[in-house]
Amino acid sequence: MYGWIWDHLPGNAAVKGFLFLVLVASVILLLWFYVFPLAEPLLPFGDVTVDGG
């Protein structure tokens, strides 16, 4: 998959490297600020099964 992305990016190796980093950063930011906040209410992080006493 990464080879396919690398082959389809324009430019020489330096430009491809920069574009690849921008692409990876964009995906990370999309997940961090959009996907994870939408999924957080569906995850059982607040369901605690340990008694306090």
C-alpha cells in the first residue's frame, strides 16, 4: 500500500517525502480531531467494575 502511494506522488524523492509527511499528518489530525471525538461516547471508558468499598 505504501509503495502504491509513493509511486503515485509527484516529484523527486525530497518532494515525495514532504508530501508523504503532509499526508500522514493530515490523516492523524483527521482522526484526532474528528473521528476519535465521534467514537468516544461509544467506548466503555467510564464503565468501571471495581467497587469502592
